[in-house]
Amino acid sequence: KRIAIFASGSGSNFESIVQASRVQESGYEVVYLFSDRPKAFVLERAKKFGIEADAFSPKDFSDKIEYESKVLSLLQEKKIDLVVLAGYMRLIGPTILREFEGRIMNIHPSYLPAFPGKDAIGQALDSAALDTGVTVHFVDDGMDTGPIIEQVKIQIEKQDTYESLQEKIQKVEHELYPKTIASVAGRLGEHDQKSAT
Ligand code: GRF
């Protein structure tokens, strides 16, 4: 399956997803990176791995529909089967959703439905929760609300700081996301075979 990753930031998840696809028979290939931030570090990582990438901001377009239409046409051109959000800091609008519903995944640094939206780690610490986690889910038109695919709980210890908790969360993310992508990509395969017969 041909995967596109959308990312706005550092891209540590991008890197772990690409690496996992290259060391095992993962059943997916990351063929494209899109970033809405032309200076994002994830673009350097794509270069390092020789993965095709584009970066442009919605500000360069008259509205979100124009912006997403451009992104959608790139996805179609590259024959993308599955879109993987990895730190993409925007909501997916109806233009892309209509074409890719059920084929867009996201990872969120909490045990959803707890702590949706921005700064999930800060929210968990501020609320003095005993645990938080990581969730991989399909994307719908809400903020971190789509059907959950996989979740892992992570305990918050008394001595945890923002940094230590973030480190634990990222370690889990870097294992969980590649595995979950492989299993979703596998299921897409079954569907394709059925519809082909
Ligand atoms: C991850 O923690 C992810 O859960 C959230 O954004 C962060 C992206 O980190 N959606 P990175 O850019 O993959 O390092």
C-alpha cells in the first residue's frame, strides 16, 4: 500500500514509520510527505530517506477548500491508498475527507476521549490524572474524535515532568504507530481484493 504522511513538526513519528517499513515486510511503503510548514524539520528527514515531499502553507491559498484541493490532487496523482497524520497540526476538512474517509489515521498523545486537542500532555499533567496514553484513530470531521483503532495506557508517576512524560509517550508512539499502520494497510488490501472480484 502506498502511504502519504502529513506532518507539521519534527517528524520523529515520520522517521519511525519509515524505518519500520524498511526493516520488515510491513506491507506498506511511505512514498510521500506533505507538510503545511515549509521550515519543518520533518522535511530534512524526508530528504535523508529519499522520500518525495512537498511543503506549502494554507496562507498561500484563498481559502481552505483551495488549499485542500491542491493537496488532494497531489494525493491522487501519487496514487495514495492511506493518509497518515503524524503531528499534522490542522483539522482535515471536507475536501480531503470526502475522498479519503476511512483511509486517514491520526496519532494522539492521550488515552482518548481524555485530553483531546492541543497540548494533551500538559492537559494530563494539569489535571493531576493518574494515567494518560497514546491513541491511534481514524480521522473524522471532529478534533481527535474518530473511531479508535489502538490505545495504550501510560502511568503518570509523581516524579514525572513534562519532558519525562513526553519521552515515555513518544517511545510508545514510535512502536505503536508503525504496527497499527501495517495492520490497517493489511485490511485495506483485503477490501481491495474483495471489491476486485
Ligand atoms: C506526537 O506526539 C503526536 O502524538 C502528536 O504530535 C506529535 C508529533 O511528534 N499528534 P513528531 O513530529 O512525530 O516528533
